[in-house]
Amino acid sequence: MADKKPGIDQTLIRDLANILNETDLTEIEVEQDDLRIRVSRAGTPQYVSAPVPTQFAAPAQQAVAVSAAAAEPVRNNKNAVTSPMVGTAYLAPAPGSRQFVEVGSTVKEGQTILIIEAMKTMNQIPAPRSGKVVEIIVEDGAPVEYGEALIIIE
């Protein structure tokens, strides 16, 4: 008797797409057994039938915490420097290096304040104006969404 291949749960995909719409996320990914499903606004859903490395698998409690953090509203501060793209934010030019800016630093317009890695490309993010860094909102190595507040410069 031939092995029965499990079908893709279309209801799950629809539910994930609804979550994207409700939370304004650009991408969501879930794993069940050996099936990983990613739903993204930028393209079509991707189906991968492979085990997920342990370092990327999160316990249920951590997944809930991440969802709650992602649902927090973006800070609406007129002095906030927002992310121009989706990617991973880095506060220093290399691991172990000194950060581009720190709280209390004075920056000049055009000065690099952080890097956002998107699609294996390191994009320098310049200060949009001169001023004093009063808060660094994003953590080093954290994923960021388009329009998310990163740093506040007054």
C-alpha cells in the first residue's frame, strides 16, 4: 500500500493570510511536524518539507511573546527615524565593533546611524537631520519592518 501524502492545510494558509492583514505584518511562518509554511505579502506562499534547525524553532511561549511584541503600535514620534525597508538592523559596522551612535551622541545629517541588511545587502541608514540621539529603540540584530521607529533624534 502506498504512503498517503498529507495535503496542505488550505485553512491554515487562509488563517495566516488573515493574520497578516489584521496585524500589518509582511510575512508569517509556522512549522508543523516536517512542514514549514511561510506566507508573505511580497510573493507567493512557500512550502518547504524539511526540518527546521533547532536555533530557529521557538517554543510556544516565545512565539506568543514575539506575536505580542510585533502587535505593539509603532511609536508615532515626529523625531523618530523610521526604517525605509524590511530587514535586520545592526547598530555597528561589524560584530564586536563600536556602535555607529549611542544615546547622547550628537549626529550630523547624512551620518550613518545604523545598517539594515536586506536580501544579503548591507544598507547604510543616514541620519535625516542633525541632532542628539535620545533613544535607540531597535536592538542589534533585530528584524525590522518598513516604517518601524528605529532611533529618536531631537
